[in-house]
Amino acid sequence: MTTSFQIRRRAAVALSITALAFGGLSLQAAAQPATKKELVIGATAGSNIDQLKAGIVPILEKKGYKVKLVEFNDYVQPNQALAQGSLDANFFQHRVYLQKFTTDQKLDLVELVQGPIAPLGVYSRKRKTLAEAKDGDRFAIPNDPSNLARALVLLEQNQLITLKPGIDAIRASEKDIAENPRHLKFVPLEAAQLPRSLDDTDYAIINGNFAISSGLKLNEAVALEKTPDHYLNVVAVRRADKDAPWARDIVDAYHSREFKTVVDARFPGYAKPTFLQ
């Protein structure tokens, strides 16, 4: 028969074993490195991933990081991969797109730092200027809401359409067009497909990174947007990682003189945050 003394003794031994186990875990945790040194960063093809390769990765490597870049060809997967933990950060989108996407998809992602962006541009193989646009010309435009709004504002700035008074410019859509005197026709496409539409349309309004990755040059555009700050690219991370030491090192890399030198030499004509100007 088990006595009460034996029961108490066994309980004491169990508690001692538990304490030792937790003590061992604490020592093991304390022995782990304070910061991670392997990073996985996603970006879309073209100028976005090129900026990382040429300007950011070398700086992080000097700080002891091993960086893997993952290239994407759409605007959906990079945020999903980040939210799911396959990426530590991504660089491909502007603030407006990030805010709308994370709200719609209920993702807890946040902006870490702004970076350069190749301006949105109007390209054509049939017309030399926007002034040559004819009645009924077909314009391929981005189909995601935030870049669609950018495209419409660009057309309004070039006096081809007029948007309704009081419309929030970052949320404008085709239904917000008040005047379209040349009866332009719009063909919404995924951003990555826009360069391929040049042979089938009269004009294509193409995001800068996809224009460059397809072989187009910024100086070949018949018009470029004057990019406002809220359309500059941002590095996005999970909210829980925003203040991690490695995240701070990414911010420092974007603010560095070395990165500014690379941008000035390799990416002329890009819209840049104030700290890189």
C-alpha cells in the first residue's frame, strides 16, 4: 500500500524534475543567438529585385547576414508568403496597395521603410505622344484597384479624362470618370501582363518594375507619372517583427550612403524618398 509519505515524496521528486527541465530549457534558450542572421526577402521581377541585389543585400551581408531573394511575378503571392512565414520581408508594393491588401485579406503586415520606385508610365508602339490619342483608342491599365487609380490620375493629369469632383484620387475607378471626350476604351489586366498588351492595344499604362523587366526603358514612355510619396515602394514585414534587430538593420541599409550611391548610379529617374534625395 502506498503511504501518504510516499505520495508526498514522489510529488517532490516530480517537481524537482520539472524544475530541472525548465532550467535546462532556459539555459538552452539563453545559448541561442540573440538575432537571426538568415533572411528571406521577396520582390517582384525587374527593378524591385534588382535594387535588392545591387544595393541592399551587399550591405546586409557586410553585417553578417545570409540573404535569400525570392522573385515573384504577381502582386498577391508576396504578401501571402510573408503572412505565412515563408518570407521575412518583401519589397514590391506601395503604401496604398499594402494598406488595402492587408485590410481586405485580414493580414497583420506593416510598412517598415520606404524605397525607390520606377514611375508608372504610358507606353505605346503605335503613338509617339499622348496628344496623338484618337477617338476610341484602347488603353491597357492595371486591374488592381490602387494601381488602376494611379493610371486614371495619370490620364487626368495629361488631360485625356476628367474625374468626378471630390473623388479620392487613391480610390478612383472607371465609374468615377466624369468626362472621356475621346471615348477611350480601357482594358484592365494584371500588372505583369501589361507589357505584353502593347501589340494589341494603342497604349499601355505599365508599372515601372514590369516595364523594365520586359525590356522597356523609362525614357521610352510617352508619359511618366510624378510619383507622390504614398506611391513609393515599401518594405513590408509582419507586425511582430517590426522592431526586431534584423528589421532595424534593413531600415539602416535603405538609409545608408552606400544604397544612395547605388540608386543614383543604377536607377536614374526613379522616384525616391526624401532621405535618398
